[in-house]
Amino acid sequence: MIEFEDFLKVDVRAGRVARAEPYPEARRPAIKLWIDFGPEIGEKRSSAQLTAHYSPEDLPGSMVMGVVNFPPRQIGKFMSEVLVLGVPDADGEVVLLRPDKDVAPGARMF
């Protein structure tokens, strides 16, 4: 069990995908994302293994949820600054967690 204060340390925000590109150099198939988290946080980058259900052409303009306060992580030659959240489908492939209504980029999960 964790305390509520521990939960509050994880900063999960809504973001709008501004740009997406294939990332063929990654060890596992991935997509590079540039995500707008609003004026307080700005645009952040992420590498996500989403290729089973999503293509780079379909993602711009869509909302995603991401952890914005983890340290950046080098993924091959790409620096990933946020962790995009998803859950596995029956085959273990990532399905994005997203708001089902439009929300402002940067809105914090509570």
C-alpha cells in the first residue's frame, strides 16, 4: 500500500500529439512522438512501442496520457522525455490510455 502523497508524486498529464514519426532504428518497433503538454510543461518527446495498433499518420492531433516527471531516458539515438501510458491487449500489444473527451493539454490526472 502507498500513501496518497506518494501517488501525488507521479505527475500524469494529458497531452496532444503534435508530430509522430516511425522509429525503425529502435530494437523493438516504435514510434517517435512529440507531445504538447500545454504552456506550463511545453512539448516533450517520447518513444513508444505502439506499432501494432497505431501508425505515425494516425496519431497527430490525438490525446494521450503521460508521466511528465520521470528523468529523460535515452532510447537508441532518441531522448525520451515522458512515459506515454498504455495497457496491454490480449496479445500484449500496447493500447493507449486516453481521455474519452477533449481536455486541455497539460491537464493533470486526479
